[in-house]
Amino acid sequence: MGAGSALLLAGVALGAPGCSAPFASRPSPSAVTPQNPGGLDCPDGKPARSGLQNFGAYIGTWDANHVHDGQVTTDYVIGSIPGRVAVRCTDTGYVIVEMIAPRFQSPAGQALRVALTDLPDDAEKVYDHTHAGCRVLQYRSAKLALQLGAADRDGRVDIVFRSETATYNPGAVRSIDLEVFDVLGADTRAC
């Protein structure tokens, strides 16, 4: 995926204002890529498949391994802390975006643990940069690249932390977004 097509996913996290309420609905991204000619809503009722179970998983496998949120049935509970997760998929049904909304403000260390639990066990940090409005980390995983193929040839995933205000506060993370983004240096984008 090139820089232009990777921006489709950046719209999920970057298009959402940094001061959004943690459970406010976020706009669905509009995608234009060879793998995603339109919306990224994940299909329902798919069977589980072998492979990854969290980020990068086939949606049927994701469903089999995650509990739906009781209040917003299209979302899932985080599991490790109170809050919920919304996911988006490729047109072939693989989870390539997670929008994690902790119910309460989380310190950055806790937010990082939540994000990393959803990455494959071979994920390695590429960079970690803090900006005025967010913190952007990028990880790379060979398992993710293998699972997603053309949707993420390099196995790169960005993790973006935001606070309720426009200024990033490492003691008060309110959104944790994971997204396929295979462009090295993507941290130069605006928060």
C-alpha cells in the first residue's frame, strides 16, 4: 500500500478530532484503494479462520475471540480495561483498523500495553514520536504482512494516542487507534 492508499486509514484516526468524547461516534472512513474501493465496515456472520486473532485477523476470527459491547452492539469490549473497540476491515474481511476508546483516561504506559496486546508477538517498534496533539508509534510485524498481503505488504501498523483536549497529555489518553500504515516516516502527519 502506498502513501495515498494508506491515507484511507489515517482518515479514521486523523479525521477524528483529538477532542472528541471517548464514546462519540467517529465518522466512517471513505476508502479508495485496490483492496477497499468503498466503506470499511466489517461483514457480519463470517466463520473463524486460522491465523491472527486480533489486529489483522479475519473478522470471523475476531468475532470468535472478542465480546460485543452491550451498549453499542457493533463494537467490542476492550477486555483489559473498561471501554470499547470499533473495528474496520479490508473488503476481504480482515481487521485493519481498531479504534479503542477507554472509558476513563489512561496513562500512556497502560494505553501502550492495551495496543500491544492486539499486535502479533513478533511486532517490533520502528519509531515512537510525540507531537503537540498526539503520540505516534509505528510497529512492524512479519506475521501481519503475511496475513494481510497486499493490504499491508510491510506489516506496518501505526498506534496513535490522543487526549480529550487538542494537546496530547501522556497521563490522560482517551483514544488509542491502530491502523495499517506501511509508510516509513508517517509520523510527520498532522495530529
